[in-house]
Amino acid sequence: MCNILLVKIVNFVFNDLNILRNLVYMFKKSLIPFLAIFFVGILVVAYFYMQKQKEYKTCNPFLAIPSSSEIMIHFDNFEDLISKLGENTGVWKELCQFKTLSDINKNLKDLSDLINSSSSESELDLNRPLTIASQIMGKNQVEYLYILPVRSYLEEKRIQSFIQNSFSKNKELDTRRYNGLSLYTLSIANSNKKSLHYCYSNGLMLLSSSMIYLENSVRQFEQSGSISESKGFAQVFKTKGENVDANIYFNLKKCQKQVASFFDKEIKSYINNYSQFGNWIELDLSFRDHLVLLNGFTYSNQQENNYLNVFMKQDAVKMEMESVLPANSGLVAILGMNDPDQHKVAYRKFLKGNGGMAAYLAGLKELKDKTGSDLETLFYSLIHKEIALVYLDNQVDKQFSIIRTKSSSAAKDKLVKMLSLYAEKTQRSLSYYSTTLKLDGATKFDVFRMPDDFIFEKIFGRMFKGAPTNYVTIFDNYLIFGETKAQLSEFVHASFLRKTLDKDPVYDGSKEYLSNKANFFFYTSMPRSNKVISSFFDEDFREDLLEQREGLNKFQAIGLQMTANEDLIYNNIFVKHNPILELAPQTVWESRLDTAFVHKPFLVKNHYTQEYEVLVQDLNNQLYLINSASGRILWKRPLSSPIVGEVYQIDAFRNNKLQYVFVSEDKLYLIDRNGKDVGKYPVLLRAKAVRGLSVFDYSNNRSYRFFVPGEDRKVYAYSKDGKLLNGWKFKKAENPIISEVQHFRIKGKDYIVFADEYRVYFLNRKGQVRLKPNKQISKSKYNSFYLEEGNSKHADRLVTTDREGNIQYFYMNGNVETKNLSGLDNEHHFVVRDIDADGVSEYIISDHNKLDVYDTNGSKILEKEFSSSISAAPAVYEFSRTKCEIGICLKDDNEIHLISTNGENHRGFPLKGNTAFSIAFSKGSQKGFYLFTCDDRNFLLNYSVK
């Protein structure tokens, strides 16, 4: 029974299993395709998801730039750019005074702040390259295309979300499809209904305010002939620098309209029609706080008719014209011509190719018909390496054209020959066209009237447009053309005095950014050229420039050099900014010496003209006499050693002719105004002079006596013929002499006074003791004795200071009185003058960097502190009976000051100078005075001060 039951159960189970097996088999046949579809779907979704997580492949941004683009700039890191501009306190800060650049700077900062404030949510950043392209579109409107790389699909979505949330919160972005891409339009609030259009393509985000420019960029991906494939672009792209702030590219065939947009109508018209300059240029931009450097190459296809090809076969030349151009040259443009004849051929070929040959030949024919000479051949034959255009000192009407020649005499002969033919044609004599001008009584130069006022423009082209050639003169080996004889005289005067561009400190400081060879050189100093430069631009931009003139003047040097280099041209540009606006001081003239000098310039009188001349000695012991009107060096002669003390003028022969008398360390000199020794002079001193010469004329009869304190503690007395005085009885000081010998006449008695380190001597004319003070002092070493005549408060007395700075009074009865002043160094200076015209002396004391003035009661009436030590004794200058001012020199600062009694500087001071100065007052109706000093460039300066 159990067995039967077990068999049934087993059969049942197996029957059920068969049924189950059949069911499973049936489901298996239908489920496998479903599962396959399901898993394939999962894999497809996963694949697309993973693809969207991957970073986009970096795409060359230049592939997105339409070939019609004109100017491009590429930044390796947008974030670094914003940071660098934000931290810049020099060039960029100054440029942001202009509204356009100020707006750009504000927009960059706002964008950076917005990104940074949203970074925690969107994880956006600007740490990526930025490429900007621009071109003229529509009605001369400059449009821009901005290209930023996008790293991944997710980042693209984050950017889109960021834009949606930040700029378009109230509505959806306008979107349309174009070439398979979504193009978005974002309306910008408060921007005159302007919109920003953008899209994503090939891992790049493309943005522009012009939908047409954006569409052109989208299509460019699908077209051949992109900018990056252009031969010219490829050539300069290979030369681009790494680790620079930006790379800038100009399409020289297309950018002329964009460049011309700022200029006035005439220049704009010329540039707009001028597409034959070159092909492509790349410049590497390096941006520093007070310096901008741009370096790179220009490609000019030599098979095309480009202007730059004129230079391609010319070797770079060493620029030497800086040594003749005046230091106040504001704008300089120099063409280098290693082979002038080859330049002429290449220039004619260029003119022929661009349709300008007919007008050129017509101009040459006009010149030949007028003069009877081939001026093109003549002028090219005169050129040796350089021709130039120069504007002086911010004056639009002070233009000069210059030719460097091999030989000034040969050049003059050729000019005179041409002018002689011209004189025959006009039935005049050659003398009618020539003049001799004088810089001063001894310096002359010839000036010739040229037959045409614009010869340079007609021969050398547009660069010399409007440059006058009315007159020409010859200086050194240079032909200098200008509008008037007076302007040529000014030019030559500066060159003659070596007040030239190569000596200008701003230009000299710029040489480290320049090569000494080039085919073209441009230099400008904005303080000396802002009016000239602004005259080239349209009215709106000109007004903007003039409004920002003070800021622009801080761009003290801008230079450009172009140098041919095989099939490329190398460009070197610098812009130098100085945050402290410091214009060169305005001088009547500046005369360069061989070296510096340390004493003040000595003003001496010309006994023929009664005018002042200037006598100085440099550190090489050369003695110069300089004409005060022109700054011309009349003569120079060597001395055996430095001058000690002052230079005096005497009439040794009583014939109203003056000579110069002084001592050096080893000789007593008497020199006439021609620099020649008088009689048996110089006289060899018996001992080294320790203090300067003193000259006494006791009876005012020109029977002079010369006194020299020697290193051997003796005082030597000479007659005017250089012989020792037999009647001089003084033997020897007890200690080394520390002061010059002075003479005073008090109550009819003569006192000859000097001091050694511990004693003061009062002698008579024979050198015998006249007065013995009742106490002795250690006198201060730099200061003189001053006579204070007796009044109701005190008797006649001599006043000086001791080493500690105490005031010491010596009375004629032998009494000595001390007034204590504390804290003065032995190096202090002490001067006594009545500076307030009250009949009572004031005491002027300088010590280190302080100037103090006391009254005779010891009360301080003036106190002034300077930035560095006062390097010479204060000098008092009397401008009228009631007005005196104090001269101060700060050698370490290269500054001189003129201080009034209220402590204020005279108008226009401080001036540049590093020696004590001399003043000569203007004669006649002209108010003011002339001031003579030396500066740290070894120039003797003549200032005209009102």
C-alpha cells in the first residue's frame, strides 16, 4: 500500500517537473530576445552617459575664427589676466583713465566677482585660455568674437545653468538651431537693447554681440581655408613666444579700417586704402607694472607688392642720429638705408605696383623743371645710412628732416652746385639763397634757402607728409631741413652744446630695450609729444587724449624698432611708464662738460661786452670759460690741481681789462680772458694751499695783495706781480690753519683775521699782532668771520661759530662773548646776513638736512628740514632792498632750492642741480634772473627764472 502511494507521489512530482520544464522552456524562448534588448539598452545608455562624463578634446580656437577676422589676441589664462590687471598699479591703472578701457576693466572685475561668488555651487572658474577676434562689420562697427574652451559636457551644462540663473532668471533664453547647433541669445540689461549670442561647438564656447559673426564662426569649422592654414599666419604663429601674457595677431591685409578708425579724415582715408603694407604680424605681450614689452615677427610675402618688402634686402644699420638730435626731441622716426640706391629701386617698384608711380614722377618732374636738377638722384646720393623726421618739444610746427651724410663738405658742395643752377634759372645770385647765422660772437653756420618747401615728401613719401624743407643747414655730417632759420638755429644750438637725445636721461634709460641696429626706428616721449600725437587723431579721440594729458605724460618713453631678418621682419616695441610725472627742467641752454664739477660756477665779467661769462673746473682739472648767452665753450685748459676757494677778477694793469686770479693746491694763477697766463704766472706755491685765495685792495687803487694759507702753517702774501711781499712779517701759526684770510677795516684800523685749529689771529697789514682776544676758541672749520657794526645794543664785533656750534663774538677791545647753541656738528655752516631788511643781522645755520635761521637774540625765526643733507653753505641772494632768499643744494638728491624768509620755495623750485649755484640778474625791462649750476649728467645748466 505504501509502495503504491510512493509511486504515485513520484509520478506526480515528475509530471509536475515536466510541466515546469515545458513552461520554463516556453518562457526561455520568448525572454532571451527581451533580455538582450534590455541589456543592450543599458549598455547604450551607459556608453552615452560615460561619453558625456569624459573631458572634451582640446580644440584649436583659431579653427573657429572666421578668415575675415582682422585682429586676434590670445591669453593663455583668463584668470591670471584678470588678476594681473587688478594688481597692476602702473600702466593699466593709467590707461583705465580712458572711459573705454575703464569700462572693460570694470566688466572684467564684475565677471570675476560673479564667477567667484557662484563657484561653490556651479564649480565654474576662469582658469582657462581666452581668444578674442575682431573685425569691422556693418556700418564700420567693430565686432568681437570670444572663444573659451569647455572641458566637458557636464561643465557645459553648469555654464548653461549659471547663465540661466545669473542673467536670465525671469524667462527662458532665446534659442534657435543653426547648422545642427543651438544658438542662444541673452539680452543684456541697460545696454541699449544689445544682446550676447553664444553657442557650444567642438569643445569651445563661442560668444559675440553679433549673430552674423557667431554664425560665421560656426560655419568656419566646416570650411577649408581657416586663418590657421594661411601661410602668413602659420609663419608668424611658429615664432610666437611662450610664457608671455598674450599673443597678438594682425591681419595686415584687412585690419586697416579698424586701425584707421581713431585717426583724422586725411590719415583715415590713406590707411583705409592701404592694404599693401604686409601680410601678418605676431607680437608677444609682456605686461609689467611700469613697462609693456611687445616683440614678434612680421611676414610680408615677397611675391606681393607690399611696402615692407622695400626693407627686405636692406641690412640693418647702426643708428647714430641720436647723437645730433636735440634732447627735447618729442617724436623721432628714422629710416635706415644700408643701400640707398637699392632702397630707391625697391620704393619705385612698390609705387608702380600700387598705382602711385604717376603722381611720384609728376612731383619729381615739377622739382626738375623748377631747379634744373635731378633732386631724387641728388638726395639719394647724399644719404649715408639714415634719414629722419623729428618734432621738437611738443610743437606741431617744429618739424625737421635730417640726412646723415658721409662728408659734410661733399654734401655742401652738391647742394651749392644745385642752388647755383637754381639761382641761374631765377636770375639771382647764389648769395640770395644763403645766409650766415651766429650762435654767439664766435660761432657761425651757413643756412641755405631751398627751392621747394616739401622736397622730402615728394622724394621719400608719406612718412614726410608736410615736413618742411624751406631751409637747410649743415652740422657735423648732417643736413638739417626746417621751416625757418630761427628753428634751425635752435636745433644746431642744442647739438652744438651736446644737449642731445643720447644724453637725455629718459632716452638713455630706455636703451636697454633697444637694439643698436634697425631698418626703422620710432621713439616718442609723451610729455614732449602729446600735442603732436593728438593732432593725428579724430576730434573725439583727440579731446579724450588731451583730457588725460597728465596721465599720458607718465608714459615717458615709447619705442619701436623694425629689423629685416631673412624673410621676416623682427619688431621690438616698449612702453615705459613713470608713476611720478617729472618733466625735464626748462633751461635756456645746457652745456656738457667732459666730467662733473664740484664747486659752484663762477660768474665773471667780459670787460668788452660787460656781459657775464661762466668759469668752471671739472674733476679732470680742466678749466672752462663758457659764453653765458649760448652755453658755447669759449676755451678750456688744464690746470695742475683743483681750484681751492674762490675765483676773483682784478684789473692788474689798471687798463679796465680784467683777469682771473685764484689758487689751486700747488699754484697761484693769473689768467687773462682768453685763458692765457699773465706774465710769470702761474707761481709755484711754497706749500700746498689749505684754504682759498684772499685778495685785498686796501686803498681801492688796484694795488692788489694776495694771501694764501699754506699746509706748513704759514700765510704767504704776494704782490700782484706774483712776488712775495717783503713787508709781511707773520712767521707761522701755532697749529694747522683752517680758515681763509679775511680783511676788515674798523674805525680806520685794518684787521687781517684767520684761525688755526685752536686760535684766532688778529694782525695788521705787516702781519704783526694787532689784537689779542682774552680767550681762544676752536673755530668751526667751514665758516668765515662776519662784521656786525656797533649799534645801541653792542659795539663793533666779529662773529663766527666754534666746533660745537656756539656763536662767538670778538670785540675790538679783546673781549670774547659766547652764545650757546646745542647739538650742531663741526661740519655745520654758518652765514650772517640781514635777510629781512630790518638793519639787524640774522644767523643762518645748516646742519645735516636742517636749515635754521635765528635772530641776534637767539630766537629761531625759520626752521626747515630736507630729504637729504645740505651739501654746501647756504647762499643769500638779494633780489631787492627788502627781499632776500636762501640758496640750498642737496647733492644726493640732485636738487637745488631757493627758500624765502617764510620757508617756501621760490616758484618753480626745486630745480635739478648738484652744486651750489650762481645767479645773474636780467638787465633792462626783462624781469627775473639766470641761475647757473651743474647736474648729475655733467651738464652746466642755465635756468631762466621769473
